[in-house]
Amino acid sequence: MSEQENILKLKEMVEVSDNIVFFGGAGVSTESGIPDFRSETGIYNTVHKYGCSPEQILSHTFFMRKPEIFYDFYKSTMVYTDAEPNEAHKALAKLEKLGKLKAVVTQNIDGLHQKAGSEKVYELHGTIMKNYCMKCGQFYDLSYVMNSEGVPRCEKCGGMVKPDVVLYEEGLDDTTISKSVRAIAEADVLIIGGTSLNVYPAAGFINYYHGNKLVLINKSETPYDRQANLLIHDSIGKVLKTCAADL
């Protein structure tokens, strides 16, 4: 089938289902101007000025040892305060409002799903929108972190403020994992988009889906392409906008 025929087939699935779950990665937000990680133009292949790899900088060990460098990288490379939801985010929010989409499970930390209006969002890798003092637990919003010079410090106790994002060497939140796994396991339609499905443990969540409507939307190949019931290599914004239209 052609890509257009596959998109129309997905639209038919969406029209008759009221138990859809979407699982997404960095490719969902590239259409909002946020670079991904592993493509040729991604963060891991284009940022070299720090004398070590972005993966090293984004580790818990590095954060604790060299927070000044971490925050310089984080603020300049990981946070896009002007980014707006794209057609994919908007379509998913619409499907949720219509009672069709039960949850978004995302590897992204940008908060764009919520900004588009989605409410049931499970953020596997945390979010830039929440920040906490490592000493007393005081909450700080994104603007506080971005407007702080150097390493943000707690106004109450002087402790270092850490973004509520999962760094390398840190484990995923157990509650978020269990809710994500349950949503995927109970889904009628599982749509996966904008992810290479190479990052574990998140990529392994696909194995909890036991239905026969597994849809992969990605511009490049993934290790799970053969398992898909429907495979679409196209713009995720275009595909989801088409699927949510006229509903």
C-alpha cells in the first residue's frame, strides 16, 4: 500500500476505537523546532564544545561533579522556551478530548503535550517544567531555573536545584512506569511515533502491547518495524492531523 493508503487505514482505526494509546519520542517535537538526539543533525552529533559527549554531561555523576557545565549545556541545548505544540501534539490533545485517546506515553521532557491540551501524559524521562531543591524539596518552575545565573540555588536553604528530568545513571519513576505499562497493555490501538525505539527500558514497553493494531510512524527504520501491523514513513504531524480531522 502507498503511504496515503496507510494513513487512511490508520484514520479508520482511529474513527472506530475509543482506547488508543500514543507512545512517542524526540521525533514528535522536531516539528516544533526542538532537535532530536541521535540523527545527523541531532544534539549528540552536533554539540562538541564541552570536551566531552552530551551523554556524559547528562549523567548524574557529571551533574553532581560539574553542575556549572551541566547547566550551561542544559540551558543552551536542552530547553526551548519558545517552542510551541505542532500538529501532532494538537491532534493527540483533540483525540483525548473526544474520548478516543486514553494516554500519551512520552520520552520527551519539553511539556508540549500538556501545552497543547493533553491531560493524561506519562513523562518517562521527567520534565523541564518541574525543578526541585535537592536539600529541602522546594519546587521551582522553569523560569526560575532559566533566569538563574550559573547553578540555580534554593531561596530557602541554598541547596542546588535539579530539573525533574531523568539523567543517565538514574532510574525511571516506578509510578510512571506502572501507569505507562498498564495503559499500553490495555490499549486497543497503540500508535508509536517519533522514536528510534533504541533507548531502554522505555523501548521495551512496546512488548506489553498484545493487540493487533500496532502502528509505527517514523521517518527512519526501527528495530520493531516487522512487528508493526501498520508502518508509515511520513511526517508525524501530517499523519496525526489527517487522522484527527473531521472527528
